[in-house]
Amino acid sequence: MHRVEATVATLMIRNLPDDIKRELRKRAANRGVSMEQEARDTLARSVLAPAGRRKPSIEAMSKLGKKPERPFDLKKVSDEMWDAGLQ
């Protein structure tokens, strides 16, 4: 029986914004894994997810429920979307 060994690569990420690093650290702590493991898992999920149908993150879904900064005319927005073919 032949044994197949997986090869692994090393990736260094420079100029990572502090807020991204902070969020990565929080997510890792919440899952009880290292920040490096969290980065690997996040990258793998992102790369392996089918294009166009990715599961939204909790953060992205939370942003949808935020109150608009200023009032807007929903009918006007709806009409503009209809006219642009975005119904």
C-alpha cells in the first residue's frame, strides 16, 4: 500500500490592517484555536466555497439590519432598481 503525503506551503502576509488582525484574533479565541489556524480555516473556506453562493458572515448579516444614516424614498429606490433591471 502506498502512502500519499500532503504537501503544505508557507504563506507570509504583510501589511495586514490592525482591525483585520484583531478580528482574526477574536474569532480564533472564540473557537479556541490559534490565530494561525483561524487564518488557515478562513482562507480554506473562502477559496473552497462555490463562487457566487458563499454563506454570508454574521457581521455581513448584522450590517443589513442597521438603520440608514438618513431617510430615503423607498418607492424611488424601488423604481430605480426596476428601471435598471434589478427587480
